[in-house]
Amino acid sequence: AQKITQTQPGMFVQEKEAVTLDCTYDTSDPSYGLFWYKQPSSGEMIFLIYQGSYDQQNATEGRYSLNFQKARKSANLVISASQLGDSAMYFCAMREVSALRGSARQLTFGSGTQLTVLP
Amino acid sequence: EPEVTQTPSHQVTQMGQEVILRCVPISNHLYFYWYRQILGQKVEFLVSFYNNEISEKSEIFDDQFSVERPDGSNFTLKIRSTKLEDSAMYFCASMPNRSGGRRAFFGQGTRLTVV
């Protein structure tokens, strides 16, 4: 079963508009973290935002916010006031927290959403 | 902001050759990872490394792969006999600790092309 599902292979948004990129996840661990990364055409992975499973409030980082709905197991990224430079691939990822001492679990990534911002 | 540094940025190698990808994690970090991304596909976990040993590895990380941290600063991924399907972007990542370090810091990647 897919642990991270991104159902939108591609999205278009008009400059200055808001856009929501969907992400659903699957885990039985009570403790986990959810991440969004941006990958421009140059290839590097740029961290955008983090949400912990126990965080009471939705995470925000500038124009990025995470719409965390724990019961639905969704962690959608909202980008407000889109800019041309936001055009990139966006990956949702999850890290489950291992109960093993000294173990920091790896990130599991979704398949990504290619966002294109139109002028 | 501190950076994870990877070298080289691009590597072209002939099938069957050994290749070593190098990474310098952030200096006070304790957890290290290699991921790969085949062109147009998702990022896949290869291996994690902590306390000078492998913590976890994926099915992709077979006997052709190895990692080491020879001098306390570099973290290397070796592919012994490269195959065409090893062509991918390889990312190194590091984290400071298990609980406080929520975020994995990624290097800029090494694009490996096997011909």
C-alpha cells in the first residue's frame, strides 16, 4: 500500500492566485512527521514546511501553509499568492518515528505534483 | 543556513565501473541518508546511517551498494559495478538528532549517468 499519495500529477494556477496540492498518507504509528519539499528544474530538494502529528495547529511558513486533517490522514499544501518562481515539482513526504532507540526513520515520498504558475 | 555538500554534481560512468558519490553532511549532524530519484520518478530511500553503521536499508540497496564514513566528515555511497538502471539523481541528507531534528537537510544531488 502506498504510504504517501499525491493524486495530482500536474496542476496549473494563475499568478497571484492560491493553489492547494493534495497529499494523503497512511500509517499506523501514532507519532510521525509530514513534510513538503519543492524540486525546481535544477533538481535540488528545497524544504518548505513541516507538520508533526501531535501539533495542534496547522503549520505555516510565509506563503506556505499545511492543511492538516489528522482524521482524514491528509496534509495538503496551500500556496498563497502564487509566483512564477513557484513553478516546480512538489513532493509530500512522511517520516514515522521509530520506537527503536537511536533510530531516525527515513522519509517516504509521494510521486509528486508538477505545479505550473501561469502569468 | 548550513548546507549538505555533494560532489560531483554530475558523473558519467561506463556500465560495470565502480563509482563513489561523496557527501559532506552538516558538521554536528548524527543521522545520514542516501536517496535516489530516477528521472521523472519519486524519491526513493536507499540507506540510513547512524553511529558508524547502517540503521536501515531498502530493497534497492543490494550488495552492489555500500556506504561508509571514513573520516568523520565525508559520507560516501559506492556502487561497485554500475548498471544502466543505476542512472539517477542521488541525494545525500542529514539530520542533527532523532527528536529535535525534524527536518532532513538535503544536498543538491549528484546526477549519475551510466552509459
